[in-house]
Amino acid sequence: MVGAQTPVLDEQYLVVEARRKRELVERVDIEVLLDRFLSLEDRFAPLANVEDVARFALAVGPNALGNYKTTFTIKLTAFPKPPISMEMQANPNPELDEKLPTEIDSIEAQRNPYSWYKEMRETNPIRYDENRKRWDVFRYDDVERILTNHETFISSKISDIDPVGAFGARVFGDTDLPDHQRQRGAVDDFFRPGKLRDFRPELRTKVDKLLDQVLETGSAIDVANELSTPITVWSITEILGVPSDHTDQLTELVTEVLDTTEAEPMTITVDGKTFGPGGHDVMEAYFKYLLDKRARDPKDGVISRIAQADDLSEEEQYWMTIFLYSAGVETSAKSIDIALWTFAEEDVYSQLRDGKINQKLAFEESLRYRTALQSMAGRSPVEDVEINGTIIPEGDQICLWVGSANRDERKFDDPDEFDPKRKPNPHISFGKGLHYCLGAPLALLEGDIVIEAITDRVKSIECAVEFDELQPGFNPRIYGFDEVPMHFYT
Ligand code: HEM
């Protein structure tokens, strides 16, 4: 354990940094009124404004977080600032978020959790897992009810189990109305299908270039590292408006960060400035730099929009950017990998090529069949709620098993069959209701273009290893594999 530091008066900012192992878990920069620090009541109380955040930081710094292998660095200021809308996050038990239920905590079960889901839908559709301190919900109707009932099942609850969510300020998926609308409304027009249509030709050119490189070296391809990750990283950087001369370095960094929890320390140098060395830290420093630059010198793209939005706090601007960047890469890349793998495994590729199977329907079916986000945590009821005879107490955490809902026999015929012509296909891989995935149209476009480009150019595809040889990625909440070796024959 690295001990927490005693708060010291220094400089002009309150800076709170919490680190777990080498990684920055959270960092908060706030200017606050000095005299607020003199009263330290309401420890761990729900945080409503910047003063509470400051009190909380002082209260937990030397105590709770220090006990959880987290260091705290705190600097204070004497200069008042208007309150900003954010909540300090300090997860006393971050591992809970990442833990899988013991029943599927093996590599085999991560590859194929579906028989366990089926058993749970039958015998225990809503259960409390003492180990992970949360409720698990497995049936389609129950998952859908919770997703579409955002007034009862809120997303911004700070509980004693999971007071944090993933980010340093509550953004998008961790917010409720009206904050949610304020944040999402600032950027959602960039992700609408109409707007994305203009992006289509550029994306196709990029995919063709990558295919040129890959096909030149023979039939073997690692779809994950040579195709899907570069494509999704490139797409989101374009839409965010990352300058093109920064993209390559950022892509390399993100690929490294996604690849392992212990990413090699790296640096990136842009505009004559070097960031790093580090993994996540470099990404964070880079995006802070870019937001600052775009605040002064706006260009096209989401980052400029965010940087110019007066009704977003600096912390929100920063974490919204990070959220969009991370949400936009891994799930989409894994979905492309899984689709191509499943087309080969199920021997439907030639029918896709010949147009006998509609490629959009086939992609949607692969999103249902092996969805990239098998479960999502973060909802909690504002009052005791009964679901199918089980009472979920107010404030408890709920984990929604989307991967199970998508295989619910009460909703889908032959749910364990991969049916590329399935229609309708009401899978909930992108969620539903208020928090429906903002990037769904982009993810669908990426899948569509990759399949279109490959079927235009590649005669046949096949899996190069057995399914049982695929290694699940390090993030247990994302379904997908580190490497996806296939053969593409032209
Ligand atoms: C196939 C790929 C993807 C899958 C399976 C996926 C899945 C999801 C799911 C299930 C949610 C709902 C979370 C909840 O209700 O708590 C969500 C939300 C979100 N996704 Fe995606 N996503 C994908 C791609 C993307 C992309 C490409 C972006 C790029 C920007 C993105 C950005 C977001 C954002 C910002 C939210 C929060 C929306 C809100 O709270 O209003 N996602 N995603």
C-alpha cells in the first residue's frame, strides 16, 4: 500500500488524484473556497456540489482510499469559483466492478457463458450475488423493464458499494436527467445516421487501404489487431476531430492500453510536446491538451464542440471525451471480430457474398448471438421495487445480463441458433430507452462497411484456430478475444 498524503496548502488548485497500482483511477482539479475545508462533517455523504467534493476529498484522503491501495494527493486553493456540476468518485472497492460471477469466472465459461445464462433464466432469473454485492437479472422482459424505466432505476446513484462508476465526473451512462440530456444533447447530432452518411466513403477508403496491406502479405490475418481495432480507432478519432497527424501515435497508444492492464509505459509527441511515459495517463494528458487547444482554436468535430460548450464543466468536457473515445473503440472492434468469426464458423459467408443473405441482418444477428457487452452494472432503484416476486431494495446495485436477455427463449425462437436472416431481431445489445447507445449508428456503419469491403474483395474466409483456442481479452465485461486468427482467400 502506498500511504495517503496529508492535505497541504499549495498553489491554486485542489487536485485529487487516486491511483490503484500504477493506474490513475481518478483525478479531480477544482478551485474551492478555503474556509469550506475547515469543517469536515458529512463524511461519505452523497456529493452534491464542489464544496462537498472538497470536504469529501479531505475526509477520505487519509482514510478510506489509503486502505484500498490508493494514494491521494491533495492541493488546496484560497480562490472562490462558481460550483461546477460534478461528483467526486472514490471507489473503495473497484474490484467489484470487474469481478465476474464465480460460475463464469473461467476462460471456458467466458467463451461460452450461454448454458449458465439458460440455467439462471430457468431457476434463478433475479438473484443477489453476495460476492459481488449486486443483483443479477437474466430474463429479457426484466432487463428491458429496468432499462426503459429510468425514473425508477437511476444511473447516477452513489452507493456504499459502487460509489463511482468508471469515471472522474459522472458522464453519459452514469448520469440521470437533466444532466444526461445536457451532456448527450451537446454531441448527439454527430452520431446520427444522416450525419454519418457523409463519413461512409472516407471509411470505405480507409478499410480498403487496410485490406490492401493485409492481403498483400498472404491469407493469414489477425482480424482483431490488423483490421477491426485500427478501423474503430481511426473512425472515432476522425469523428472526435483528432488532428490527422496525431492519429497514428494515438492509435498505437490505445491499442497498447487496450491490450493489457499493464501497458508498457509509452510517450506520444505531438505539436512538439511530449506526453508520458505512461499508459492511460498519456491518453488523459493528451486529451486535456487537445480540449484546451480547441477551446482557443475550434475546428470541426466533437472535441471542438465539447470544448466550446459553456454549460459543461471542465471535468465533464474531459470525461465525456474519454468516455466517447473508449466506448467507441473496443466494443465495436470486438463486434466486427465476432461477426467475421461467426460467419466463417457458421458457413454463411458465401451466401453473404452472393447477396442471398442481407449483410445488415447478419451483422445484427451476430450482435445478438455473441454481444460484445454481456452485462452492464450501474442501475439502482430509487425505492424498493418488486420484479417477478423478488424485492430489490432501494439503492442496491443491479447488473443487467444483456447476453442472457438476447438468448431468452421467451423472446426469440431458437435463441441458441445463429440465424443470419432473423427478422425482426429485437436484441438489446445497444441497451434501450434513455441510455440507448449513442454510438450504435457508428458501430452499425463500421460493421456494414467492413463486411461490404470484404465481401467485395475476398472469395472465402475461414477460422484459423479452434474456437476453444481463442483467448478472452483482459476486460471481463467485454466479450471478445485478444487475437482472432483467420484466413482471407482472394
Ligand atoms: C457494437 C458496439 C457497441 C456496443 C455493443 C455498445 C453498447 C452500449 C450499451 C449496451 C449501452 C447502454 C448502457 C446503459 O444503458 O447503461 C451503450 C451506451 C453508450 N454507448 Fe455504446 N456500444 C457500442 C458502440 C459504441 C460506439 C461506437 C460509441 C461511440 C461514440 C458508443 C458510445 C456510447 C455512449 C456515449 C453511451 C452512453 C449513452 C447514454 O448514456 O446516453 N458506443 N453502448
